[in-house]
Amino acid sequence: MRAYELMVIHHGDLDDVAVQEQIKELRTRIETSGELKKFDYWGRRRFAYEIDHKTDGYYSVYEILAEGGALDETERSLRLADSVIRHKLFRLPDDEAERRGLIGDGAPADAE
């Protein structure tokens, strides 16, 4: 299993209910592909610069354990989603994933 981090920014024009529905669908998709270890909803934030003539968006961050290539379909759906301004999926280095408690014995390294 590999550890991944995914950040998604939804359009700021959406209302909170619509964003929560989108997040729920995304979490379901992630859980079918791998194991969602941590979810962090940052809420509505202002951008440092305009993106597609937008000035703010809803941020959410996911920490995921999955096999290599298991999240390809999830990433494809994010690229096609009209409600998503940006997303970034990257594989965490093993030492960072172990420090966060995603792999290894399951306890964060700084907990000792």
C-alpha cells in the first residue's frame, strides 16, 4: 500500500450544501479505491491570486492508503468535474507517511 495526499478546491460560487454533497461523493469514491485515513475540511478560503476569474473556493484535504494506480479513476473524475477548480494528488514519501502514522505501526512518530 502507498500513502497519498489529495487536496481539492471546489468553486466558491457553490453553497455549503452542494459542496458537502460533492465531498461525500468524493469520499465514497476514495473509499472504494483505497482506505481514507484522514479527512480535513478547511472550508471557504480566499485565493492568493485569481483562478479562472474566481477569488475563493472550498478546500478539503484527504490522506489515503491505496495500491498504485487505484486512484486513477478518482483523479480522472476530478479533472472532469465542473465544480472542482483545482486538485492535486501526490504520493507521500515513505518516511513522511510513517511520520504521519499512515504506514508502519500506525502511531505517529512524534507521539513517543
